[in-house]
Amino acid sequence: MIKDNYLLIMDRINSISKKLNKDPESITLLAVTKTHPAELINQALALGINDFGENKVQEAEQKLDKINRNNKYFHFIGHLQSNKINKILALDPVLIHSIDKLSTAQKLNDTCKNLNRIQNILIEVNTSGETSKEGVEPDLCINLIKDIADLPYLRILGLMTIGSLTEDSLEIRRCFSLLKSLSIQIAELNLNQVKMQYLSMGMSHDYEIALEEGANLIRIGSLLFGNRIYTNKTGV
Ligand SMILES: *Cc1c(COP(=O)(O)O)cnc(C)c1O
């Protein structure tokens, strides 16, 4: 079943890329594996998916040992709590998608300094304006990035957003288009240690719109694995 879902998504990525005159290889499909058991994740990775993401530290810790990570990349896509920074870094994430505050970035930078390692991050932007969403406000994004760019142990590699939770595809498109235009503005600033390499946007219900608006990293969970079953109140 995962294989059929995977092939369908790859097919959509290929045809949308073709329409946009883009190389489909430039699009990264990130499998969002939260709530799914390690065996299922290994199945997905065996199909050729290289990138997978979790949003809870404890859940990721429990599963990562059982996941075959040869040439596979773990992404942390959840809200970053500053008291969990050590634990997250121990899991060696290739990218942390969810930095939205200078204070958290400073703590992350300090911890990276102690460990003598560089961490790649994305800045999460709240493009929908929904108060329930994490992410820096679009108006404050550039200043935040300028501040974080000064932290020597972090590398900003792009932006991430979660589109508006609505049926209104125009509103969803507005969110993604806003993230793209922010990334263009930021790239033009030529800040040290800042690259706008990744635009992480689009999930199961809106990844096609995201691709049309310039996403090159899409985060897909339920369309690949089926609906999530939450087994306890913490959402794990
Ligand atoms: C759960 C999650 C996804 C995937 O959601 P689906 O709708 O299942 O594709 C993507 N991004 C983030 C940040 C998530 O937490």
C-alpha cells in the first residue's frame, strides 16, 4: 500500500515539475513518520525515500534505533522546546525545520558550540496568521534571520511553513506564495551563512499547490502511510 501511495505521489511530482520546467530530482519528498511504527518507516525507506521526519523528540528517540538509517536523513519538524535541545541533537537531525525564535536559536547555537558541531536549520514562518500556529510572523522574519545569521554554529538553509487549514485553495496558495517571496527577498540580502536552498511547504492535502508555488521539500504523512492513529493524549 505504501508503495502505491509513493508511486502516485512521485507521479504527481514528476508531472507538476514537467509543467513548471523543473527537474523533478530537485524536489525532496520528506516522509512524515510520526505515530507510525519503525517497521513501516523501514518499508518506506526501502522504496527509495531518503528523508523522513518526526515532530516529537521522545517518539523519535524510541524509533530511531530500529530504523535502518544508511544514507537516510532524519529531519526534526516539530516545535523545538529549549529543554529538549540536547536530546534532539543526539538524534543527529540533518535539518531542524522549526526555528522561530532568537532565544531558542541562541540556546541551540550554544549547545552546538559545546558539541563542536554545525546544525542546519530552517526558519518556520506563520504565513497563515492562524494564532494556533508556530512560526515567526512574516513581517518579523527578515530581522529574525539577520539575528540568527550571526550565530556561528547554525546555518540557515531556507524557510518552512504550514499552509492555512482551510478548504480555500486560494488562501493556501497565498501562504505558499508569501513564503516564496520572502525567500527571494532574503536571498537578495546575501547574508553570511544564510542560503535559501530549501522551501519546506506542502503536506498531504496541499502539496500540489505548494509545488506550483515553488516548494522543493514537501512533507507528506497521511497520503503515504494512511491516517494517523493517536494512541495516547501526548499525540505519540
Ligand atoms: C504531521 C505533519 C506533516 C504531515 O502531515 P500530513 O497531512 O499527514 O501529510 C507535515 N508537516 C508537519 C510539520 C507535520 O507536523
